Amino acid sequence: MSAPLLELNEVTMQFGGLKCVSELSLKIDEGELVGLIGPNGAGKTTAFNMITGVYRPTLGAITFAGKSVVGHRPYKITARGIARTFQNIRLFSSLTVFDNVRTACNMHLRHGILYALTRGPKFAEEETEIEKRVVELLDIFGLAGERDSLCKSLPYGDQRRLEIVRALATRPKLLLLDEPAAGMNPTEKVELMKLIRFTQEKFGCAVLLVEHDMKVVMGICQRINVLDYGRKIAEGTPAEIRANPKVIAAYLGKEEHDA
Amino acid sequence: MGGRSKLVLILVLVASAIASHILSGGAEPHIPALNPYYYDVLIGIGINIILASGLNLVNGYTGQFSLGHAGFMAAGAYASSWLTLSYGYVLGVGSWATTTAFLIALMLGGIVAALAGLIVGVPSLRLKGDYLAIVTLGFNEIIKGVIQNADAVGAQRGLGGMVQHTTFFWTFAFAAITVYVVVSLVNSTYGRGFLAVRDDEIAAEAMGINTTKYKVLAFVLGAFFAGIAGGLYAHYKQFIHPEGFNFMKSVDVVVMVILGGMGSTAGVCVAAVLLTILPELLRYVAHIESLPEWLRHVAENRMIIYSLLLIILMLTRPQGLFGAVNLKKKRA
């Protein structure tokens, strides 16, 4: 078997006396759709922040495509092929839908500042290329009609979708989605599930999904990891997780036997 | 898209060359045909456009808060003056030689200011908002303090004796170049990085944008143009003094940026024009004989009226004069 795309090896994140994540090990293979669940405060977003370089883990190793990403700045990690969305939407609020996605193409630019200033044919060629790519992406996700609207004027569900589009514009090998279903109604959630599966198939990228909504997670993930108080308590297929007593205990509390 | 803005730049350059020729009365380039007072105001407008659109890149587009723009202007003014005063003769005395020497001096001024901008750009990586404003303000005072104690450039006596090289043409040529650079940068995919840093730094990093590079670049470019503006100013007024580059001068430029609308180059240029003319206009009103005595007295307190107008404008249009223009354009 080939090496996993992303591997976390006994990663610990400690803030002062508080261990948010302890000895977390996790593997994601290429093209796999993996869920990461756990009750509030279990350390899911912290795990995300460590993978994307926002935090530097206190201990442990994170390797992506065979190379360590620990200690790298977030933009470099993105350039290596990990893109993410945010739990509370972080779009570039003063920019249009088109520009939000265009900005994510920034790192693929072959030409630098001088080309932007001299505006020669090469510059025009590259800008047209980027425009084509952005429009294509927006089209796939049904946002082409909103191309020139300000992103903050979009409905909530569209904003979530736009975040995914923006992340995909960086051409990731691994897409991290942080609670994409938060605040969505049941219809939107069904749409979202389709969208995530579609993304995984169409763009061939692996997806790590943090989500509270069990229907979404159980519905689309191939494998699920469960965190509780920063520790991994279970791993397996949706069916296995559903039946795991530890998971049930973490979510519902332990059964108490009355006398 | 690329061709049009370049064409506009060339047109503006040609227009200012012609205007400069007419204004200067042709053969004698440094004796303007126009009333020297108006000429002075025009040059002031050009210099302020350079200062304000350069600062707009830092404060408006990149969302940093610099309060030290006059410091960069001072660095450029003194560096270029030092060069023309010490080595201005090296290339000879002909008009081409002195003009070349002047342009080299302007570039040196810009580069020295850009280096200063690089130094200030570094704390901007760790500080935000008010804290960054205080650091840049402090840096402005440091530059001023260094000049006040540098005997080689006249210290507290000021520095004079520069030849008046700055003409209408050079002022507006550099103003046009500054505006062109800022506009073509922020409208390119490369330059959208500045706006991304302003809107959300964490998201910008996550989208593969090196926020450090963009912040420092904004400071360096803004400072470079402030240095050019300083060089133009020094070679127009022919006398510079450290007190001319104090905190109040920085505030003047910040006011232009805020009033014009952060991140709107058109607005900032209009504000630069208005705020250069307004105090002079009030001065003029105070001397119109036919106006009633009390009105002239009121107009005499022009700085108070100027401040009041600013307050009223900010209360009625907090987004600045042209704050919404760019947004509307995007929707069209």
C-alpha cells in the first residue's frame, strides 16, 4: 500500500496547562473522504489549525505527501496542496464573488509584480487564463450568475459554497472542511452532501470533514475518527462508529445504574 | 484592460508636458507664465496626489494604519537634496545634465525612503491598528530627530540652496505614474493580495497568500512614492526644514486618504485636490473686499473652518467622498 497523503503521528497541542489535542494519530489516503467528529471542545478545529500551520503542534509529526509540514507558514502549506474552509465564514467581504476566487489563484501566478505593472501580452494572457478558470469553477458550483455581486450579499448557503470554491481554486490535494453544514437547513444539508461528494470525485481531492451533523457525516464519510477531550477514542466506518459504545458515551454520557 | 490604463498614463504624461510648456511660458522653464501663487498651488496638488495615493496603498488597500508618511517624505527630500547639492555638478551644467541629475536624485530619494519603509514594514507584521499607528508615528519622529541632529544636512537650520528643478511636468508625471502603479497593481490578480490581507489575514494565508510579503511591499511602495514626493517638494521650495515633515504633515495625508475613501484611488486624488485648494480658497475669501466685514473675519479663521468642514464631511459620509464608487463599479 502506498504511503498516506496526510499522516498525523501522536500530535499534541498544549496551550499552557491545557492539552487541547493529545497524541492524535490520523491517516488520510489520497482521494479519501474522512470525517472528524467529537463533542464541542474536543479539539477538532485545533487539529485543523495544526494541519494548516496556524498553530505549531507542541509534540508530534505531521507529514503531507511524504514531507513534514510542521513549522511552515500557512501559505506555504496551502501551496503544498492543503486548502481549507472556516467554521465561521471568512470570505474577503469587500471583494466580489469573482475576486474572492481569483485571489486564491494568486499563488499559481507565474509572473510577479513587474508583469502587473508593465501589463504586457504575457500578463494579459495569464489574467485571461485565471479568469477562465475562475468562471469555470463558479459555473460548476452554480455561482456564475453571482460573479460580480459582493460576497457578503450572498445567502448563507452560497457563502459556504463560495468558500469551498475558493479553497478549490488553490488546486488542493486535500480539502479540509470545518463544519460546512453549520446553520444550514435540512434541504441545504442534502445539497451540501451531494456537493462534497461531487467535489471529491470531480477534483480527485481527499476531504477531511469536521462536522457536528451526524446525518451529514454518516452519510458521506468513508471513515470516521472520533475525538473526545483531545483524544481519539474511535476510528472506523460509519456503521462501526454508530455502534461503538465509547462514542455513544462521549456524546450521550455513560449509562448510570440506579440502585 | 492592460492596454487602456497604459494609454491613459501616456496621455496624462503628454498632457502634462504640454500644460507644463504653456504654464512655464516656453523658453524659460523656471519662470512660470502663470501667477506664481497659482503655480505653487498646482505643484502642491501634484505632490499631495503622490503622497495620498501612495499612502492609500498602505492604509486603504492593505488595511494597515501608517501615521508616518511625512517621515518617508523627509527621507526622500533630504536624500535627494543632499545628492543634488553635493554631486549635482558631476554630470555637467547643461539642461539635460541637470535634469538627469535631478531624476537620479529623485530616485535616490525614493530608494532611501523605501528602505525606511522596509524598516517600518517589519513591525507591521506583529502590530495592528492603533498600535501600528503609534509605531509609525514614532518612526516619523525618529527620522525627524535624526535630521534635526545631522549637521551634514543642516540640522535644525534646515537645508537650502537646491536648484528649482521641479516643474509642473515632473510633478504631474510622477503623480500619474504613482496613480498608474497603484491602480494597475490592485486591479491585477497579483495585487488582489493586498485587498485580501485587508479583508481577512487568516483567510488570505490559507489561500496561499504570503501576507508578510504583501504588507512589507505596501509599506515599501508607499514610502518610495513619498520619497519621490519629498524630492519634488525639496526641489520646488528650494528649502526644507525638519519641522515641515512633522506629525501634522502625516495627518494631512491620512486625512486625504480617509476623506477620499479608503481604497478608492479616484476619491483619494479628488480629496488631495480639494484639501490643497480649500485652505487657499478660504484665504482668498477672507480678502474679498465686497464681502461683509464679519464674513471676512469668519473666513480669516480658515483653519477652524477647514477643520469644521472635515468634521461635517466625516459625519455625513463616514465611508469618505468616493468610498462607494469602487464598489458600484464592480457591480456594473
